[in-house]
Amino acid sequence: MACREATDAPRGTPLPVANPVTAGYEEIMMTPHEPDWLEGDLERLAEQSLNRSRHVVTARRPGFVTIDGREYVDFASNDYLGLAADPRVAEGAAKRLERIGWGATASPLLTGYHQPHLELEERLAAWTGAEAVLLFPSGFGGNVGILSAIAGAEDVIFCDKRNHASLVDGCRLSGARLRVYRTGELDILEQRLGKEQARQRWIVTDSVFSMDGDVAPLERLTAIAERHDALLYLDEAHAIGVLGTTGGGLAEELDLRGRVPLRFGTFGKALGGVGGFLMTTRRWRDWLVNHCRSYIYSTALAPPNVAGVLEALDLLDREPQRRRAVLTRAKEIRERLAQLGFDVEKSRTPIVPVLAESSERVLLWAEWLREDGCWAAAIRPPTVPNGTARIRLSISAAHDQIAIERLFAAFGKIHCR
């Protein structure tokens, strides 16, 4: 018989039972190792006004957000059409979920590809004029996976300097030779493109630049690509749902859909959900199903997101005035802020940058906006170049005139300080 260890507990008291889950790990959990540089780097970020933190959202309705117990007009989200909190989207999605459940359960190549996924792909293809569509659970993961699959060491990629981080990371991970060009220097781009010897030459660009709100010179880029036998990859994340006759993006607006072989869109902005989708040919789709690691090895887009997007697309069809409203309001805001003397750059989309230059100043502006009931993002390096810190206003069709006047009143105070 095993001996009982000495204890001060009265005879008959049960010995404590070790937690089988945490047994042996208590010391590790209590004193985790942290590298010496970690604290110093956080202190450096704080000293340079570059430290980032999160804020807990406790409630949301179209155009408004509640944080720390106070409701603000929401000028920070990418909910351009006001669909993310529309109760009709949630109600319609809930009805669909009664049939399909909430988990995809596996990657699309196992048992994660359900009938609603096929329905959404066909709906998106018809809307955007693509032969085929491929769904991704993450917009970032979609761009990274596609670009790192389609290009390799024998290729060269020309990437716009202002492209989104997912495009930049995808280009880097591909192993292709990476060349960076500036949006306005297309003559230089064409000269460099013509000199590069490669199996395949690529041009990669956003259609709408997310921190500036202006659009890529897509007509010229398409012509340059065709003259030099290059392929164009276009990220329509901030254009889908907003630009174009039906909201199909910049390529639709310029009637270039048939000349751009790979276009990427997102559900996480104008459509109010999460995830992404590739608009392409059937052959490219079939090739990526076999080669794109972020598609092959990710659990498929969750059914609630699929159901929500289908409902959002229904609303978009019935209420096209949402697109007109958000562009009209963004135009008014740009013009009135410029009249006050603020630099709003060259935006023509729902993204309105208001340059503050220094990180310290933009944080102060964001604080003053919050005092007046407006929640807006203070964008600082490295997201934007040094000396170009800005308030990034995201305008929504859900913003009424009262909300817009509140914003102008707040910026009027900033102008007078």
C-alpha cells in the first residue's frame, strides 16, 4: 500500500487532486519567458506615439457604434453601405442557417464546400462578370495565398508602393523578383517592365488605395500589361459594392472586366461580412484549387458569413440608392473639409483622409473628435509614410445629415484650436 504523505489536514480529509490539464505546467504558465527586447520595443512605440490598442465595441447599429458605454457616429469602420448591422441581413441569414448550421467543418476539398458556397460563387460570378469565383475565409489570406501560388522564382512582380499589406506579403512570399513602382510613374513602370526577362511578368495593384481613397490608373495599367504580355492582378476590396454601375468595382466602372484576368474582392467592407473572393476564369480557378495553399488548407468560409453575404446581395439589388448615397456624402464631406483648409488629398471614394502630418497631432485630433461624439481612426506610420499621419474617415450610406453635421462641427472646432 502506498504511504500517505505527511499533512496538517485532519485524518479523513481528501488529498488535493491535480488538474490533469495543467499538471506540470503551472510554473511555465506563471513565469512565461519573454525576450529582453519586448518591453523596450513597446516603450519605444509609446514614446513615438505609435503604440496601438484595441477598444471593445459593445453595441452597433447602422452608422453608430458604442464603446466604453457611449454611442458615437462611426467614421472608422468600412461598412460603406450600412449593411453590417442591418437587421434584415441578420434575420435572413438566420433563416438560412436553420438548414446548414454554423460550421463549415473542413476545408473545401474535404467536406467544407456546401450548397450555399456554390450558390454564392454563382451569384458573385453573375454579378461581377466573371467566368468563375473562388471563396476564401479571409481577404488577407486569399491575397497572400493566391499571389504566392501564381508567381515564383522565374517571375517578376511589379507592385504599387501603396498596395495593401496582404498584396505586399503575397508578392514577397511568392519568391518572385519584386519591383516596386509609384502610382503616378507609369512611364517608368513601362520602361522597367520592358527590360525584365521572366517566365511571367505581373502587375499587382489595389483598385482603391485604402489609406488615400484614390483609385489606380487602371486603364493605363491594363494597356501597359497587354503591350508587354504581363498579367494584371487587381484587388477590388474597397471598390466592390461601391464603384461601377452595379457595384461590381473599378473594373466594371471602366468596362475592363474582360481584360483583367484576376480580380479579388472582399465581403468585409461594403458587403458587411468577412472573407474574400477571387473573380477569374474557370481554368485559373481550377488551377488554384490545386495549388493555392491558403485555400487547400483552410476551413471553408463559415456558413453564417455565406448566408449573410447572400442576404446583403439581395438588399444591394433592391436598394441601389445606397451606392449613390455614400458617394454623394463622401463628396460633400471632402469639399466642405477642403473649404475649412484641411488636406483631403485626391480621394473620390468613401475613404476620406484628413492629413495631420505628425502622429502626436493626429492622436489629439482623434481625441477631440471623440469628445464631440465622432469615432474616427488615427492612422500613423508604418501604415502610412512618416509625416503623413491622418484621420481616415470611412463614410457610410447609413450616415444621415445630422451625423455629417456633427462631424463638421467637430472639425470646425479643430480648425479653430
